[in-house]
Amino acid sequence: MSTQPLLIDVLATRTAYAAFVALLCTGIYMMIANEHLVKKIIGLNLFQTAIFLFYIASAYVDGGAIPILSSGEAAEGLYVSPLPHVIVLTAIVVGVSLTAVALALCIRIYDEYGTLNVNALRDVMREEGTLPTGETERLRGARDADTDGQASNPSAGTGSTDAAGGPEGGETA
């Protein structure tokens, strides 16, 4: 028989860490794999909850007491640091605020575009021309290359215009 503790024994004594890993992985998966914005926000909340659980579990002191002393009493024994609890309490307030703002943005996005699906939003914004072009468009163009090996250019054929909407250089017809 090996003297090494079995994985089951370790997990049985450290259930908070097992829950931390499960919540963290589930939250990350939900943020990456889901196309619905509200489900991404739920994944973010699971991720935050995992971090809160980790801080609280890390602050646990077996046999520790609360650090409140009566006047004139000497500090003896083990005490639990209140700092991780204060940090988590502050993080919970920030997390709730972040969730409220994210859900408010989801309501605004739904009112404007009629969907919360990321892919549908990307298509609608591309059709409107409000999706900024940049590195992702260049990479997408390279991925969607023609069989000849040339990348399609979504801005091909458009002339450059000045701020007034006319041809660049101020020329008029």
C-alpha cells in the first residue's frame, strides 16, 4: 500500500477547492462556448463566484477564532485574518454592479438589434457597416480566402471620401 494520499481522500478533505475548480471551469466554458450574451454573463458570475470561494477557502484557519479582543485581553492563540473576507465583500459589490451594467447593456442591445446572439449581432452590424474593421476582419478575410489563394476584401471597390461625404481632396464634379 502506498503512503501517498489518494486523490479521493484529498478531494474529500478539500471540497471547497474542488467546488472552486468546478465553478471556474464551468464559468470559463460558458463565457467561451455560448453565443447568447446573457449566458455569457451567467458564466462570468460563476467565474466570479469561484474566485470568491477560493479566497474564502484560502483564508480558513483550522481552530482559528475571530480577531476581536476585549480591552486589556492579551492576544493568544490562532486568529483568522479578516482581510480576505473584506476583499471578497468588496468584490461581491463590484460583481453585482458589473452584472447590472452588463444586463442593462443587453437590454439596450436587444432593443436596438432584436437579438442577443453574438453571431447574429456580428452579421447585423457588418450589414449596417457599424462593425469596426481591423485585425479580426483581416484575419477573417484570410480565412475566407478564395480558391485562388487571394483573400476577399470587404472594402474593395469603395472610394475614399472626406468628412463631407465627397471624394477626397475636395474635388467636385
